[in-house]
Amino acid sequence: MKILPPRRAVAVVLLALSLTAATGPGGRPEDVGMSSERLQRINEVVKTYIDSGQISGAVTMVSRKGRIAHFEAQGLMDIEGKTPMRKDAIFRMASMSKPVTGVAILMLMEEGKLRLTDPVSRFIPEFKNPKVAMLKPPSGPTPPPAPGQRAPEPEIYTVPAERELTIRDLMTHTNGLETGGPGSREGSRLSPRSTSSNLAAYVPTLGAVPLDFQPGSKWQYSALAGIETLGRIVEITSGMTFDQFLQKRIFEPLGMKDTAFYPAEDRMPRVVTLYERKPSGLSRTETPAWLATKTLFSGGGGLWSTPEDYMQFAQMLVNSGQLNGRRLLSPRTVDLMSSNHVGDLYSGVGQRQKGMGFGLTVEVVMDSVTANRRESNGSFGWDGAFGTHFWVDRKEQLVGLLMVQESNGQLMRDFENAVMQAIVE
């Protein structure tokens, strides 16, 4: 039995029915316990952000009980060309690539090819005997910098790590690998990241980079290096390049036809223009250099996808690991992915994370009241630097998906509220 309609069926239904009533042939949001009238508030929230010049446009999508309850495109995908936003628009997913990498690792764990407790050096010997960077205390009073000059950065020294990095450390951002601390200063010298390189050549050089803290002692975001190391482990354990593994083992089984590490030429007209907010308004910007690569397959931030494609991935997770008769993970493994693996480390990062935990490449709602979040306890998901956001609420059998190309954290929270208030049973 198909959980989500195939691509053409979705398009036909959405054209034939009002956009907020497209749950399936002849279906309504009320059939899955959601209010058509209340779902309109999602449109109103998005319109407010468009009208105030905070975003150019958005695609929003909600599924409940395996059926699409809401699928809307609003605003523009290109302001200068006045191009209306398309439902099949292609977005830079940035860090929403990370949960896809997490699923790949967990699939290989289920096959017995790796363990979460495995040291990274089991697969990449260069990670043996890691070092941790420490700041040298000043030898005396530090004079203030001259006008227009920056204060010199403190010198560092290294000490042996108390233990090796593990796969779990990489998945939970408790690894200290290029996380913005003192060791990261050495990264560009010891492990230059070239977008013309590949994971096989680049990732082993990361083994020489001093860690920013002792493994497992802190939660600090490893935006690229930690998850890219996982991508290389996927290659080593599967015998395929990372892009091939994702294509054959995840994208094809889930019907994700427009998801890749770089859009094919015939798909480029569907790519949403990237903007950044400035005091004068939205300013067009180019794809960042770290993302513009066809060879360095970044599991940390390199995927491009469409709303419908990513919904298939999220729907697989809300279905406890399977979609359309294809099982990628067992329910127990999805439970593991969405459990808090870091104790109080994540909730101590800042006010935004109070009541939150961190699982295997995903953020987890531990206490929605303390966190001031509308999702059910146990919900999990992540977002991307360019504004994309999703969460999986297995208690409500719901997925919320927001696709924009301008960073805006408040919009994410307002979108969550608009979705959750539309549940009426």
C-alpha cells in the first residue's frame, strides 16, 4: 500500500482540488484530523514574511497519517526575474543534508558493517592518536591593539586526547573537529578544503587537525568536517562513492528523483535564487564556494532537493523507517536516531536549546514546554543555513517541511505553530 501518492498523482490532485485539501483523491485535511480553515494560517504566516521583505518566497508542506494535508508555493523564486515560486523548485538543503548522512550510517550499522562505538581510526587510520588544542596562558599583561588592528590570537599547544573519536561523536557534534575553537585555526593549514578534491583525498588529512575539546565533553557544531568524515566512512564500508550510495540505497528506493549533490543542467531553471537580508532589503547572492562542487560530496551540507523529494525522506522516518513497501531502517533504529545521546550537553549550549536534546544528526524535543516549541515531545528534525527546516512528529504521525532560501529562525518557529494549531483531532 502506497503511503504517499506518486509524483504525477500528487500533481493531479493538487491541481484538481484546493491546495490545502490535497490529501489524496477526493480527500480533505479533515480526513486526517486537520482543519482546512486553520491550515490557511500557514499561508498567512508566509505572506507576512514575504510582505515584510524577509523572504522572497517559500514552499510549505505538511503530511499527516501518510497523506498530504497542505502543499503550497508562495512568493517568488527569483525577485529580479519576477519568477513565481514553483512546487518543484530545487533548494540548497545545506545542513538538512546531515540527517540523510545519518540514515546512511545507520543503515550500515544495521548491516553490521560498523558500530556507533567504533573509533574513526578503524576506517581512517590517520585519525589514530588525536590531539586536543589548548590555549597558552598569557605570559604577562597584553597591551591593547593599535587603532584599526586586531588583537593577536593566543598561541596554542596540544595535548593527547583522552580517547579516540567515535562514529557517535561525529553524529552528535561532540567531536571538536573544526568546531570553531582553537584547534580549528590549524585546519586550513593542515587540512585545506578544496572543492575540486574528493572525500577519499580530503578526509584523511582531517586526522592531523587538533580537536577543539576532549571528545564527548562538549556539544559544539561541526558544520562540515565531522559529517563529511562520516561520508567517507560510508564509502569505505559500502565500496561505493558517497553519492552512489545515497542514490542507490536511499534516493531511488524513496523515489527522490531531484535530489543530488549538484543539480543536472536541465534542472537548473528550477533552482531558487539565494538571497541574504541586509538593511536595504534582500540582496541576491551567489552559491557559496564551499557548496559549489561536483566532486567533494558533502554529507554536512551539499545536497540540493525539492519539497516533494525531501518529504519522501521525512515520511520514511515518521513511518518508522519504511515507505511504499521499502524499508530502510527498523523502527528500533529510528527510535535510536531520535533519542537524546548527549545528556545535558545540548541543552546547555544556549537558551534556544533549553528543553532540547540531540540525537544522531537530528535535534530532539525533550520538553516542549521548557523549549517553547509546539511539536510533541520526542519530535526530531533539523534545518539548514539557507532557511530550510523540517521535523518529524511520530506521535501525531506528522511531518512539517519549510523550504526557503533565506535564513530566518523566527519563521521556523511561526511555521511550527501554524502547523500544530491546525491539528483538531
